[in-house]
Amino acid sequence: MSAATFSADWLHMREPFDTAARDAAAGDLQLQTRLTGLRANTVEPLRVIDLACGTGANLRWLAPRLGGPQQWLVVDHDADLLRCWPQRLAAAVGAQVGADAGLDQPLSFAGQGFEAGIVRRQMDLMAGLETLPWHAADLVTASALLDLVGVAWLHRLVKASAASGVALLMSLNVDGRHVWAPDDPVDATVDRLFGEHQQQDKGMGPALGSQAVAVLQQALEAAGYRVFTAASDWWVDGSASPQDHAMQCALVEGMAAAACEQSHASAKPVEAWRQRRLAMAARSQLRVGHIDLLALPA
């Protein structure tokens, strides 16, 4: 998965938008009610595996909502992101943290009504997916992962999940929607080229991009899972805050770069689009479509 590399700064920038989107989706998914059934008793910790965990935003959002004692195994191919965990966990609870003694150092994250023990593991998920302790887990989760993977990898995920009877929570999966206000004549062209660029191989097979949720849902239902989905869209209003403005500018830059890379012949109109969008960023709004998926074994 080495081709898909994300900076800690980008993950930090997107986290508040992820949080707002997931908060909105959680109600439609009846997430806390449905996840309550995963805990067989009130004594044993709930065991969670977090795939492509980055700097830990998924755990920081989900652990308080799961409640009670928890044990997390968090995996990512990027050791630098895994090393950010102590600092990010400390910031989340307003504490100080010393230097990280290494990835083999157990971590903890606790708050009102929950306590999570954490083990970090550097892993290539393309090669090592089946080596994870599937049968020991109650829940496998990931955030912003599915659009990066291919069909074969998704079917491996479903096979491993079904064999162990584990629940899945896959959050913030792009669905291809970008809705601008005001619009621009080149929006559709950039959107199409960006979507095509998303389907390049990120190290886990030709990426499914916006089709990933539909492919996964069909495979999970065929394996006997009950599958629930809900919209978890980003809302980025450039006039709302400096953070929104910065996020919108970053998205414009990223979409333009991907579109130009996908079609060199379109570089001139895309560059003009980029300049117009950046000039409008303080007074325009963008909705980026995402879907959260919860799958429970029958």
C-alpha cells in the first residue's frame, strides 16, 4: 500500500470535517444501539481492529461511542503516522506526553465511560490482511480506506470477516459527489477527471474509487451480513471559518492536480478552474459525498 501515502498535516486538517460528517451519519445508522450488541458481556473488553489507522482519528471518534473497556489493534503501513499517536492522544485529552519510546509501546485512551488499550502495528495490508487476529476481534473498522482498494482486496476482506463472524464499520467512503455553490462551467470536467484518477492503483489493485461501497455491500450481503449505510458528507463553507477556507483551498488544489495528471490535454482549462475556485473560496460552499457502512453478521 506504499503508493497511498498521506501526510499527518492533511489528516489533521480533515479530522473536524470527518467528525461532523460521522456525527451526522451515526444517527441514521443507529450506530450506538446496533454496536451495543457486539459486547457479549460487561466484563471482557470489546476487541477492535483498525485498518489503515493513520494518526488515530477513527479511534478518537469511535472509542467514546463504543463505551466500556476496549482493546484496539491499530495497523498502518506508515510508521511515521503510527509514531504520531502518543501526541495526538495526549492532545485529545489535554495532557502532556513524552517522547515515543517506539511502536512496541502500549498506549491508552480513556474518558468518561470508556477505556481503550492500544497496540500499534506497522503492516502492509495488501500482503498481511489475512494474518490479522480476525477470530479474536468483535469489530473491524476503517476510515477513508475503501476507495483506495481493488475488487480482489475487498473480497479478501469479506472472506476474512465472514469466516470469523466479525462486524465491520467502514466510514467516510467517497461516493463521487462534489456539489459546488456557486457552480462553475468546468466543475463537471474536473469532477470526471478526478474520479478517473481515483481509480489508479494505490498499491492494492486498481482502486474502486466511488464504486467501493456498492461492491462491498453486495459481497457482504451475499455472505449473509445485514448491511446499513448512511450519508456522511463533508460540508465545507469557505465563509464559515479560516479552517473551512483552508480546507476548501486544499481540496481545490488536490482536485486540480489530480485532474491535470489524469489528462495533460485538459491542463489549461483545469488551471483556469483552479484559479477561479481559489479566488471564490472565501464565499463558496462545497459538499463532498461520503457513505458510512455498518455490517453485522446474521
